[in-house]
Amino acid sequence: MTDINAFIDDKVKSNDVFLFMKGSPDFPQCGFSGQVVQILNYLGVDYESANVLESDDLRQGIKDYSNWPTIPQLYVKGEFVGGCDIIREMFQAGELQKTFEDKGIAVSQSA
């Protein structure tokens, strides 16, 4: 991976919902990533993800890209939405569902 920013930029901009996480949706490798996966799965949102543990460049690159110190990081329609705490709070308040709907992303469950 020569230009990690280009890789990140491509993933963020070519997927409606993209999650940078530790592990994979099937096997999250940290509790915070697991919580975000559970929320997205609960809402039935279609998303892609990248495992930051596979590459030190990616793990550091995504922090630089978003200017956010922690993983996971959720992007919707090219915009950084937040990490685990923000996603969980937005979900509990019904704001995450509204964010998806406002951006034209199908949600199969509403809290």
C-alpha cells in the first residue's frame, strides 16, 4: 500500500457506509468494534469494513485521516460520523437511524 490516504479515501467515498474496525464483522477483535457491528447489524444497514489490525499503515493512517484517535470509525456517505461511544449514543437517541435515513440509506429496524 503506497498511499494509505488514497486507499482510505477510496473506501470512504466509494461505499455508502464504511467501518474501519479491529477485526471483521464476523470476528470483531475488540469490544468497541463489536458494539458498532452489533448496532449496524441490528439496524440492517448494508456496510463494508476494513480490519486495521492487518496493517500498521492503515491503523495509523485512519487516525490521521479523520484526526480521531480511536478505532472503530464509521463513515456514512463520505463523512466521518464517529467512534463507538458516539455511535452508541446516537443509536440510543434514534439519531443514527435518522442520519442513515436522511442520507438515503435503508434501515430495516428502528429502535
